[in-house]
Amino acid sequence: MVKRTGSRRRKSRYVLTKKKSERGKISIRSFLKELKPGEKVVLKAEPSCQRGMYFHRFHGRLGLVRAKKGSCYEVMITDGGRQKLLIVHAVHLKKVE
């Protein structure tokens, strides 16, 4: 069996960081955000909150909210022609208008 090298945040130095001007506390509104099934969202990581974060390969992808699962949401995305289901916290999701 081959041993895995590194962790989930490996090689994500610039993807999972904020600009200097954007640092600070997160608004409580982003934690309590409610999304409905069928809404389109963009995966945009909030680096200061690691809970419910997706793998950095999916950063910037467009997805569809399928259901709520606890405090997180089930999001369907297309990756390489395949449908994948991610469980993501609302902090890391931005609505598409």
C-alpha cells in the first residue's frame, strides 16, 4: 500500500488565503445564510473557517444545492464530465444571481 503524502490543504498556499484588506472577523450573516434546494452557488472558500470546507481542487466551481444536511449543504458539481456530491458549509458558498 502506498502512503499518502501531505494533507488536504497541501499545495493550496494562495488558493486558501485572503488579501490583506479582507482579513478580520467574518459576519454572522454568512454563518446563518439559508439556501434553498435548486439554487446555483459558487464554491468560494472562507479560509478563516476550516469547518465544512471542500477540497481546493473544486475552488471556483459552479454547483447546485441539492439538500440541507445538518448545518451544511449537499452541492452537486460537474468535475471532468462526472457529477460529484460535496458536503459544504454555507460560509463557503456564494449565491449566483
